[in-house]
Amino acid sequence: MNRVKQFFRAMGARLTEEDLGYIREHLPPEGQALFFRMNLADQYHALQVAHTAEILADQRAEGPDREFLIRCALLHDVGRTREDMGVFGKVFAVLMHSFAPDASKRWARKERRHIYEYPGHVMHVYYHHPAIGAELLEKAGFMEEAAVVRFHHRSPGPGDSPVLQILRKADEMN
């Protein structure tokens, strides 16, 4: 049911002037460039994750660096660009992962030279977007953010930073 809600939120995703101001306030131009390469649904999702992360940080006795947390939340899915995975590509990937996880992992392909390779490429991006995003962030000079983004879909571990813990929870909630 949660996935159905996510689909309808994605289909109705819109960014207001207030949302755009929030993004400009918390991301420098290099971060904005990466953020706006995502499809609108992922931009909206990242914005909701950032707002949820702020609420979760406020609930902690000692919250992490708020600006760093917001940047990580806004940038956590930059590995999924609109060129690589649109809304219907993500729907396809989620369904494939849910109903045929082993086959979908074998089907994943990094290259996309022809249209018929698109489904395999979508699966590659679905499974590897944290690492892809981390590489993009490193190239843009966001080294600390890349270190968090790279692990946001890995299972929690004892050495996870408070920012990574909050990001995971906020992402899961949205």
C-alpha cells in the first residue's frame, strides 16, 4: 500500500516557490545542479526526506549538524538522474525487484547504448544509485556528503553516523 501511495505522490509531484527557495538556501550551485538533474518525483521525494530529517533531528538530545543533514537528504538520490530513470522506470524497477529479485539483479546492465537496453540500465541504476550518486558528489566536491550517500541503502551498522541514521529513517518514512 505504501508503494501505491508513493506512486500517486510521484505522479502529482510539484515544487512550489517556497520549495525552490529552501533548495537554494541549503544547496550551493554545484549541489543544485545535481539536484535538478533528478526527475521531479525524486526532487519532491528528496525535499520531503529533508523536512522529515529535520523533524527527526529535533527529536534527538544532541542533533547532528543541521545544514549537513539537509544537504545529505536533498542529495541522497542524485544517482538517479531523469535521463537514467523516470517515474515509470522506477515503477518497473520496484516491481521487478519485488517479484523477481534474483532475475532483476542478473538483468542489470550499466550500459545503455540502445533503447532495448533501457530496462537493464534502469535495474542497474536502481541497485547502484547510492554509489553512482556518491561518485557524482565527489566530482562536485561534496566529499563528506558522498560518504553518507554511498551507504544510505546499506544495512545499519555500529559505526553509522547520526546523519546516516537519520537519513535512512527519513528516507524510509517517505
